[in-house]
Amino acid sequence: MIGESPQFREMLSLLKQVACYDAAVLLEGETGTGQELAARAIHYDGPRCSKPFMPINCGALQDA
């Protein structure tokens, strides 16, 4: 990810903080705003980095 704005740098800092925890994370946002990129950053900076990354598009899931 590339960016220099204060908001972008704050978001990157938050992703690094979240990556330290062994917990599930739900990323919300409009289509095309980078949720999967953020999820990958969390995954590859965290304790699960040696395990497979499996993105799930919750918008594509049907109601039960």
C-alpha cells in the first residue's frame, strides 16, 4: 500500500497494532476501498503469517 497522508499513516499504524493479536477482525467498507489489502497486511504482519490467508467476501454470502 502506498500513501503519505496523515490518515493513511494512522491507518497503517492501526493495522500493525491489530496484527499483534490472535483474533478475528471484521473489516467493513464500500466495495473497492481496500479491505482485502488491509486484511492481507494484518495477516502477514501477525502471528498467523505462516498459515494460509483465506479472504471471504461477506457480501457474496446468502442469508440463512
